[in-house]
Amino acid sequence: MALAVGAASAFAAPARAPAAAISLDAANNVNLAQTVGPKSKGAAVLRAQVLLDRARFSPGEIDAAFGSNLQKAIAAFQKANDLPASGSMDGPTWQALNRDSAPVLVTYEIAGADVAGPFTPIPQDMVEKSKLPALGYTSVAEALGEKFHASPALLRQLNPGRDLGRAGQKIVVPNVEAAAALAKAAKIVVSKSDSSITALDASGKILAHYPVSTGSEHDPLPIGIWKITGIARNPVFHYNPQLFWDANPQHTKARIAAGPNNPVGVVWIDLSKANYGIHGTPEPSMIGKTQSHGCIRMTNWDAIALAKIVSPGMPAILQDAPASAAAAPAPAAPPLPVPVDQPRTDSLLLPVVGVTARQLTDNFNEMRGKLRHEAIDIPAPRGTPVLAVDDGRIVKLFKSVPGGLTIYQFDPSERFAYYYAHLESYAAEAIEGKQLKRGEVIGYVGSTGNANPATPHLHFAVFQLGPEKRWWQGTAINPYPLLTERRAGPI
């Protein structure tokens, strides 16, 4: 249980030097198509960062230098546009991004409001922070950086000899204004392995992708399915040292005023998991590169953008796997003739994300007390997405003493049933009567019912239905060979 403080980890990567001189004409060249990958710097990197930002595949802080956030943004954009997800800018990726032909660098005249301040140094100590009436910007360069999603160092690089603190001064800045507003999301997926948040519409299409910092070994990301319960803009931060493993033991509770340098930035998106949320940060350069105190930390501008497309009650799926595991159903293999007394093995998908056929164990015939198991157990970390093994229909969501949270699914022929048990929770879209597509997320691995809490797993069974088609009754079929014996194509 924790709230993120916004302090950088001891393992933070050192700040990169800004790119060499970048001309406005070079960055605005719509024919620019050079490869951008590890160690790249300069106009091409800057162009890619701005175009991705406008396309809602955020690279984090724009700095004209290739890094992990840019690599993940490129890969996410490539996946969303059916391109090979190399994570580097190549010809086809440039072609797709350059459909946005608006300039990536523009001239901006510094306004009086930009330099009005007040600009005040922010102490590191949380109690000292609480003595300030507001946690505003520390400099004009910091304020302009947030306004244009850029590092202050890049703004200085783009404007040599210009006074960033003078109203009326014309400067060159990234053009981060997107052409159109985003549609409302249906759910968000937070990926621990990918350090990202992906916003999806009801069909699973990616609306936006943002880099984040998520948890640490002391305060791990709370894997599972939660809900958004509220959104606060310009929040006050209520500091409670008991929630932080590294807090000063002399500290007491404190109220820290709102502002962009508040520990949770300018937005707090509250989750149904107590004391956890998605929020901004006073240190945008550290996003995706440092750990948090359990919460999900974004740049302030990305948190503002996300807050516009989410709403209370919306599912927030926190998982280890990349968002693609929850976003896109696996392609179905073509049907093959098979015996009528078993499902089509050419169509069955392994039901737990990240588990391969080689990792399965055949414990179908093991005795559990006086009864035969008649299922297989698939161990996986708690909260791992569970997928529909086949097309079909959810006929029953059922909570029982032995199985805990369970799902009964009929196959398309309604001759066979698939049984998923010991779930931690259901997917938000899992309702009785829902027509499923193979690979659709239906729940999350857990240990409900009579399962050992120390060994979360999916209990998976298959049975042939009788003529009455009772969801709770049928002839058990061993799932192990169905999931491991290859007839044709991938299983």
C-alpha cells in the first residue's frame, strides 16, 4: 500500500546531453526518413518524438535523443499500424507518421503569463514542502518545458542566445498540439514489463499509449483488475510517512499544497485499490527510468491527457504482460475435421498469458481426496490474464466453495464446455451470455475457492455436454493433450 513520492531512485539513469544543433528546416522536413535507433540524436529523433506525441504514442519528455521511452512508443505505434514492431524508425514507420505533415517545430512568443511566476526553489524534504503555499514551477524554462512536453535543456539547445525568461521573446518550440480530441476510452491497461499505460476503446483498438513508472521491490505494482473511482485535478497531497518504507522516521503527517511540483503532479486518478492511483510527477525526465512507491507515475501532460478520456467506473487492468496481451485476440486457425467426441485441438489456445505448452503438467488423473482431478492446473503469477481458449459463449459466472470465482464457456457447437476456476477476478467485459472470441481476456489468475493462496493457478477443465446442455454437468475430457498435441498450426 503506497503513494508515489516522485523522488528519483538510486538506480536512475544519468541525464543525457541534449542533441547537437537542430535547424527548424531539418526537423520540419516531411521527407526525412533516416533510421532512428539506439544512440541516435538530432533532428530525426526530435521529429519522431513530436509526431509520436501528436499521434498519442507518447515518448515522454521530448529531448531529441533516442531512449527507452521512445523505443517503446515506436514499437507501440508500429503494432497499432500493423508494422513490424522493431522499436526503431524505418521507412514504413516514417511513411505512416509523416501522414501528419504539420510542422514539428514552430515559433512561439513568450507571453507575460509564462514569466509571471512566482518561481520558487522546491525543498526535497516532505515536511519542508508542506510549508510552501503552492508547489509551482522553479523556473520559466521548467514551465515552458512542461507546456511543450520538452526538456529545458532541449529548449535551450533550440534557442541559443535567446532569453527564455523575457516576455515577447520569440523562441522555437516543439509543436505538440494534436489535430483532434481523443475519443473516450473503455478501459486502460497498465503493463509492468513494458512500463506503459495503454488506453483502449470497446473494440480493443489502441487510443493512446504512455510511458509510466510502476512500483518497486518494496512497493510492487498491485497486479489485478481494479476500477477508476475518481479524478482530481491540481490535487493536494496528504503525506503519511507510515505508507513509505523510506520515510524519515521523524516525519509526521503533512498537507502538501497543489502545483506541478506536488509529489503527485497536477492530476490524481484514483483506483479502487486503497491508497493507489495514477498521477503526474514533478520529474518528467525520470518517467519509465525510475521506480515508484507502488503507484503509477506519468508526466504531467500525459496525466492530463489520460484524465480527459477516462471516467469513474472504468476498468483499470494492472498486469505484468504488455498491453497487447489484453488488447488483441489471437488469430483463429482454420478448422480441421476432428472426432466428434472432442473439441478441435487446432483451435484451442493456451488459456494463460505467457505459459507455453512445454510448461503444462498432465495432472488430470491425480486423486484429490476421493475424487479424480479431471482438470489441469496451470500455475502463473496472480493477476496474469486468462484467455478464452476458443470462440464461444459465457453461459455462467459462478462462485463456489471449491472453485472460487469460475467461468463456464460453451464452444461454438455447444457440444463442449470449458471451465476456468480459482480466478482472482473477472474481466470487466465478462458477463453471462457474452459471445467470446478466441484469445479474449475473460479473467485473471488467482487462488479463490479451495486453492492454496501461496500457489495461484488456473484450474482448467473441458467436458462434453449431454443433450440437456447443463453447464455444470458432462463427461470430462483431459485438456492436456488438447493443448499440447499439435495437429495443424500453433496451439
